[in-house]
Amino acid sequence: MVFGGLALGFAIGLLVAIGQVYGGKFVKALLNVYVWFFRGIPLIVLLFLFFWGIFPAMGMKLSPLTTSIIVLGFRSGAYQSQIFRGAIESVGEDQVVAAKSIGMSGFQAIVHVVLPQALRTAIPGWTNEYAILLKDSAICFALGVMEVLTRTRYVAISTSTYFLPYVFAGILYIILTYAGTKLFNIVYEKYRILGLIEGEGKYG
């Protein structure tokens, strides 16, 4: 569920970021509304809104798990778009000009010059988004999704023991957060752009 939401958020966030940087006024305004909507409403409200409101109104009967992945992806996309937008804007405009001067189109300059640098620069921020999304996924418990918190509750109720199950759940979240951020840090160290501040991107 977490990786599904993260992947969907990546695809949405990257497209939104490109539109916010290079799109026209109308496109930017529309994308700003999207970002404002999904960043401004609590996750649990979004889950209820889509599961019992928007999707049924559209004639779509989706499972709690599918709904959770989509909502997590939409919400993560809003946050990731700002990570990617900052990374894209950190690439000097002179590089785009230089790419065009050797015959590249604007699209080619973005794909072959800007994005390869921006995506590497965005890894530290993307690492934080993974950790946040992992913890936010616990809220999907409200829809009955069989994630860590839901299973922990079932164990606690069936054994009438609440302290240890929730302690173990907390430890599991810590392990998953540490392992994931450590993996992203390894990727960042391998692909980071030389010249950035030493030690940048350390989270685990």
C-alpha cells in the first residue's frame, strides 16, 4: 500500500511540478488548486470523502485498499510536486538555454537535461516523503484496511493484551522507516550531484 501510494504520488507529483514550472497561467492555477486541496484537508477526511462520497457518486465501488492507495497517492502527489518543483527550479535556466542552442526542443531539454539532475536532487526530500507516507498509512485503519495497526488491534482484542502488541507495532514502524530511509540514502550517495553540501541527504 505504501509503495503503491508512493509510486502513484511520484507520477502525479512529477507531472504537477513540471506543469507548475513550465505551464501557462491557467495550468498553474489549476494545479495550485489540486495541491491546495490535497495538502489542506486531513488524510482521514480525504479517505472518508472518496470512499463514501466521490467514488460512489462516480459509480465506482472500490475496495478500502484500492481507495487507500489512490488517496495516499493523490495526497503524496501534492507534497511530492513541491519537492520536485524545488528541485527543477534549482537547475539553472542557462542549462535549458544551452540545450536549445544545440538544437534541442524545450521538451527535450526538460527530459534530457533538467529532470536527470532534478530527480537526483529531490532524493532527500523524497526520502522524507516515504517516512511520512509510511506513518500516514496507519490512518487507513479507519477504512478497515489490513495494515499494521489493524492487525495489531485484532491481536490486542483476541489476547486482551494491549501494551505489547502496540509496542511491537511501534518498533515495526521504526524498523521500516529506518530501513527505507537508509536505502534511499544509499541511492542518494551513489547518484547525488557532486558539489552539493557534504552530508546532505542523511536521514537514517
